[in-house]
Amino acid sequence: MSSSFPPSLKIAWQNLSNIPAKQYECSFCGASVAPDKGWYGVNPGNNRPTASIFICHQCTRPTFIDPDDRQYPGKPFGQSVDGIPEQSLRDLFDEARNTMSASCYTASVLCCRKILMHIAVEKGAAPGDKFIKYVEHLSENNYIPPDAKGWVDHIRTKANEANHEITVMTRIDAEELLSFTEMLLKVIYEFPAAIKKRITPPA
Ligand SMILES: [Zn+2]
């Protein structure tokens, strides 16, 4: 997500307390942390600690853990991908991952479709075509690894279901398309960028 508040900017929270440590994956910086600084609140009925706000010791951003041990903001789905050259594409992928933690599955699917269409056009597909045509274009031009080509049929079935009607996507639908999108982004951007770094001598 783009923000005018850069992730490198640290926050010096005032009046922090020591609280029992809790391990979680910080949704801001992606680190697995177990901070023991923040604040806790008690249940007014029995005065027992019931919920806490933890401050990540890596990035200093706050995370709320509710009485049912749920985390807000939740951790994004899947893994981040390095080497994506365009900021707008990076933002869209972040958005697709973040909407999962808010259970917005249809929104995540729509973000992934937009990402796949964008990549296909960048790789020579004609703009303004059907979503499935873009996936087929990526497959026919060997951007989809041979053992992953079964995905194309699966996505075709799903795309047909969603044609001409408003279809609310399930968590499984969203997880599948997001995993596929992540794989493709890694193949197309992250791995080539990583090897380029290795074979390019430092200036
Ligand atoms: Zn953090």
C-alpha cells in the first residue's frame, strides 16, 4: 500500500508499558516478532487483562490483539515478491494480499485479475480482451511453468463461472488465484532480477 508515511520512519511511542510478550507476524514489516512493550486493557467485569496493543520492535507500528487472540491489522496472505519494477503493480499485489486479512475475497480476486491482465499486456497481449485470454497468452508464451499449466484450465473454469454475473468469491477462490499470481510474479520478476544481481558486478 502506498503511504506518505515511509516504513523506515520510526515512532517513539510515549508512556509505553512492559506487558507479557506475544509472538505474531507484524503486518507492517513482515517480521516475526515477540514484543513486550505496549498497553493492555482489562475486562471491567473481572479486572482481568483481556486485550493488548503491541508495538513491533522492528518497525514500531502498533498491532491490536483482541480477546479472541485475533490480530489487527492481520497478516497479509502469502509471501511478498521482490523485483517488481512498477510501483502500481507492487501496490496492487500488496492490496490483493491485504484484502485477504479483511476477508474481502472478491476484491482480492479482482486485484489479481488486474495484475494478470497488466502482465499479459506488458508481455504482448492485446489490451481490452477477456481475462481468460490474458492467462492463455501467458501460458502460450511460456510464462507459466509446464507443471503449473493445469492452473490455466482451473482459472478458465472459474473465470467462466464469474462471467456476466456478479459472483461473490470464496476464500478458497481468492487463495488459489493469489497463490497463482504470486508464483507468476516470482517467475517473471523476482527470479530474473535476483540472477541479474548475481551476474552484474557491483559498480
Ligand atoms: Zn513490524
